[in-house]
Amino acid sequence: MAPRKLVAGNWKMHGLSGDIAEIERIAAASRAYPQVDVALCIPATLIERAARAVPGFAVGGEDVHAAEKGAHTGCTSAPMLVDAGARLTIVGHSERRDAQRESDFEVSAKADAALGCGLAVILCVGEILEVREQGAALDTVLAQLDGSLPPQPVGAAELAVAYEPVWAIGTGKVPACDEIAEMHAAIRARLVERLGDSGERMRILYGGSVNGSNAAEIFTVPNVDGALVGGASLTASAFMPIVAAAAETARRA
Ligand code: 13P
């Protein structure tokens, strides 16, 4: 049986206290789609207020430090995220791999730290355009996945992998369905090889310019178990059609 779809928003560096009302709208509207898991990963400054405003709804962080505490100015630890009310966190987003020069090893340590504190993890992988044009996308992404998976065994409910081709993020460009299918199948095979049965059931999300118009088609691609959504997750009006498309795919399955 296909896993439940997960539609997660990544607000990136967007959101002030006035936007809690939008989170409330998304949480309330999500109740109409009980067959889909919905989550919002938001700036650390908003997590506590959001978690209080929408108890029962999955609010998460966008990144986490691998250490429990210490001299790491500006960073947020997994216990801090949990303390603020987060249930999950993203690790390894390409914007951090690029701007903060995060290595696969660091991403793996972050995932390990988050899981150790009971947070679910969305682990991002994805190739840059040059790599795709060279025909090296599959090898590159699988190597990233190998290096970024946490060292400990992990259950299917605790980790999701998000395939986010860097060239599709915020550009309005989306890979062809057969390109997504090929990559997701390769990720699935590697997850099964590494994690056995939980790799079969682990969710593989697609991310990169997902919106209300293209979500339904993307969700029909084999091994696409949901989406990680940037820009279109900032408002209920843009985000909910994506959740509705996931629910419709689940209903037809
Ligand atoms: P967009 O949906 O804005 O392309 O962003 C995707 C993303 O980076 C989600 O993590």
C-alpha cells in the first residue's frame, strides 16, 4: 500500500507574527483532508507561537544544529525546536548546502540529532542544473543520499526524503514527470538497499515549483509520496489546492 501523502510547506525566511493567522487558516483548512499529512516548517522565531495557536497541527523547523547545546552563535538545537513545540525539521536544504556550505556529513549529523530528540526529519537532496545537463543527476543525488542518511536505523514514519532539483526551486521550472519518476525510483531502490522494509514505506517528496496547477500531475508519478512546497505554502489560498490534489490522488488509489 502506498504511504499516506505528506504535503509540507517550507516558509524559508518569510513570516512575522501577523502571519500566524495564515498558519491558523492552513491548519483549519487541512482538517478537511484527513487522508493527507500536512505540515509547515517555519522560521524558528514563529514556532512557539504557531504551535500554541494550532495545537494538533504539525509545525516544524527549517534546519537544526547537530549539537545539543554549546557555543554556536545563531543556531538552533533539536531540544530547542522540541521545546518550542516543533514536531519535525527539514535538514540539508540546498539553500543551506549552498550558502552555509553544509556537507553531507553535517546533514547526516543534523538528522541524527533531530531523530534522537523525537523530531521527524525531511532530508533534502537534489542536483544543480549543470549536473543534470552532464547526465550525472542520478549518481550525484544517490551519493548525496548515501552521505546524508542518519547513521542509526530509522523508521518510515520518522524520515522523509525530499528530492528537490536545485534548478526547479523558485524558478517555475519543473522536471518532466518521467525525470521525476526515474529519480524517485532510484531513491526508492537506494532506501530499500540501505533501510530494508522501512525504505519501502518511507515517503519520498518532490519539491521545486510545486503549485496548485501542477500538483495533481506530479502526485500521479510513481514513488511521489507528497511535496515540499516553498512559495506556494505561504498562503492558504495557494497551499490548500496542493493538499486537495494530494487528497484526491489518495482517494483514487
Ligand atoms: P518553491 O516551491 O518556491 O520552488 O521552493 C521549493 C523549496 O525549496 C521547498 O523546500
